[in-house]
Amino acid sequence: MKKTGIVTTVGLGLLLMVCLGLSFAEAQATAAKIARGKYLVNSVARCGECHSPHDEKGEPVPGKELKGATLTFKPIAPIPVWADKAPNIAGLRGWEQDDAVKFFMTGLAYNDLPARPPMPSYKMNKEDAEAVVAYLKSLSPTAK
């Protein structure tokens, strides 16, 4: 009976290690996806240029990154659908995962309409769109 108890304990220990290993691997994959999304949002698409308020020196206001802002530029010729404000995209409130990924892959929102200018119509591949969505959803949606 003692030998069975040891075998059971060792077996459960191995099972726990395997489960923790999968969780660790999943956590690493999620962290890598979020890091890729952060790079795409901040360095490639530069979403903060419109979606973050800036101070008088043109610097992003600390703590308000991607929390929405009034646009400081206008089109040369009038465009009736021009957006005067960029919404808060931190946390992607109101967006389902699949709809947000579709938006970044096709440029079309959940209602199959494009975003209002000056928002570009992105055509990201699925991996990049999922990374951007993972990063934006990882951010706190509350304005500071």
C-alpha cells in the first residue's frame, strides 16, 4: 500500500508539472502576442497619434495613452463623414474579439461599415490583427 501511495503521489506530481508547463507555455504565448500587438500599435500603426491626447509640446499626456482624443487636424476639402474625435481604444470596450479582428483584417466594423476618416482601413493578416486586439484588450479601458 505504501508503494501505491508513492506511485500515486509521483504520478500526480508529474501531471501537475505537465499542467503547469502548459499553462506556462500558454502564458508565454499570450505575453508574446501582446508584445507583438504593442509593437504594431505603437511603432507601426502609431495609433496614439490620433487616439491619445497630446500636451502643448505635442507629447502624449502620461496615463491617457489610447484613451481617446480630439483630432487636431482637418481635411483640406470638407468631408461630411470626417471624425472630429478618435475614440478610447484601450480595452476595446464594446468590441467582441472576432469583430475586432475582422475590423483590423478587412477595415469593416461589426456592422460591415468602414471606419470614418481619417481612420485608415487596415488589411492586417490574422496573426497581426489578433496581436493588436490582444494588446488593446490588455489595457485598462478607464480614462484617467
